[in-house]
Amino acid sequence: MNADAALHAELDREQSQIAALRDAIGHAVVGQAGVVDQLLVGLLAGGHCLLEGVPGLGKTLLVRALGQALHLTFRRVQFTPDLMPSDLIGTEILEEDHGTGKRVFQFQKGPVFTHLLLADELNRTPPKTQSALLEAMQEGTVSYAGTTYELPRPFFVLATQNPIEQAGTYPLPEAQLDRFLLNILVDYPSADEEQRIIAETTGAARATVPRVLDADGVLSLQLRVRELHIGEHLLRWITRLVRATRPGPDSPDAVREFVQWGAGPRAGQALVLCAKARALLHGRLAATREDVQALALPVLRHRLLLNYHAEAEGKRVADVVAALLQAVPCEAE
């Protein structure tokens, strides 16, 4: 078997794994195909995802189904106003050696030491506890009492927040938001999907999600994503798109008028990785312009800060991103 045939055989095997993962999630989640695809893009790209949607749309169910489909350790933390950083990363406890009678402090690891962490309603906990996730999300480590502890690999944070009920919440700061690769909006299901949800969740049978992929499989797919090709013309376009989000004399009209603060270089990194991950999701060995266009909004949605004029005019980040894609065209290859 030559190198090209071997590569395509490996790609076919990876496509089977991804299809099995999507099917496994479908055992518990009805519809939401776009949301599931974005979630899988985040997983393949090795980044964290922030899911937003009104209560009752199955955000927690979706994350739990992903955790059940992956042969990984899974923890769920309900974020509340009284949650402390030690409740998340762990703390030292005094233990006695029954043989010697000597007492020593031992670090008791918290729920963040897992492969897949569901941070439910992350914006309900104060900034002091929110910031305890920063090092874990960026470095994959936790520092406590002068010692640095490695987190398991892969490490994947899926956080949820309710965008409409703001009483008693603490908005995530920009530094925290920037750690999330994607901001995924979970919308209402279609009429047919809603009828299926009602029918399937009110009967006696309970959905069982099979486990289809382990840690080594996830890491292998993440490595494949980084190996995929992306053309120089796409890299130049992504760079121009990200730089165009920053208000200035040469910015597109929509950015100058409605954006207070633009995206940083991490947005460009996220767009490249997500475009590659989407290419793998669709069985391709190279990212395309369509991959970038499809993921521009979830990558930039939480990285653009709109001004008061945008709020007064009823403009959303989606409107600005749409205008941005039109104003900054992709040059020919």
C-alpha cells in the first residue's frame, strides 16, 4: 500500500470514528445537528466551548451525552454564588500516617482533574472562582501552594450559561471568554424535533449512549487536525478578518460604527484550528473558504465587544460578522 492509499485508509477509519460519535450522541439528543457539529469541531480542535441558550433546550443533556459517548472521565460542577476556588481545583487536607503517627498535608484533587468538565451555569459564580479555571483552560495545569499539577489529556471544558436571566449572575470577563474556542448558541428545536423530544422523554424507555472513543482516539484525531493543510491565501484572509474586527480608520464601516473592542490573535488561531477540524469532520484533508465562513461567527461571537450605539440600533455580533465577511473578501488561491 503506497503512502496516499494508507493516508486515505486512515482518513476513512477516522471518519468512521467521528460518525459513530455523532450517532452515539444522537441516542440521547434529538436534532440540534448544527450544535453537535460545532461541539465536535471544538473537541477535534482541542478547545473549550461555551454553550448559550434559554433553559430547557438540552444544553446539559448534550454535554452529558458527549461525556457518555467518550471513554473519558467526566465531572459536572454546578456553579453557584457560594462556590469557592478550592471546591473546583482542590485543597490540602491534614492526614495522619497510622504507622508513624506523623501528620502531613496532602493535596486533595478537585473535580477539575478530569478529561471532560461540564461547568454548568458558569456565570453564576463570582469572578474569584471563575478565574480558578483560567490556568487549567490555557495551560492544562493547576497550581496550588507552589506546586504545579498536570491535568489529564485531553482536557475539555464545556461551560453553559443562560443569556436571558441575568439576576444574580457575574458576566464572564473578556480574558475568560477568550479562553473558549467557540461560543455555541443552542436555539429552539423545529416543530418535528420538539414533538420527537416530547414523545421520547415521556415514555418508559431510557436512552442509552454507547461509548465509542477513548482518550487515545481523541488525541489522535486532534493531532490529525493539526496536520491538515490550510492554504496561504486562507491564512492571509483569516489574518485580515481578525485585524479588521479592531476599530480604526481602515476598518469596515460596521466595525467603526458598532464595535468597541475587536478580537486578538487568539481568534485567528481559533479560526484556523476550527476550519481544519470542520474539514476533517467532512472527510477532507484541507480546509476551505466555506469552513472559515461557517465558523467565523461562533469563533468571533464572544470576542467582539459592541458599543452603546450598536445596542441602541439593535445590532448583534452576528450582523457585524456578516458585514465583515462581505467587506473583507477572500482572495483567489
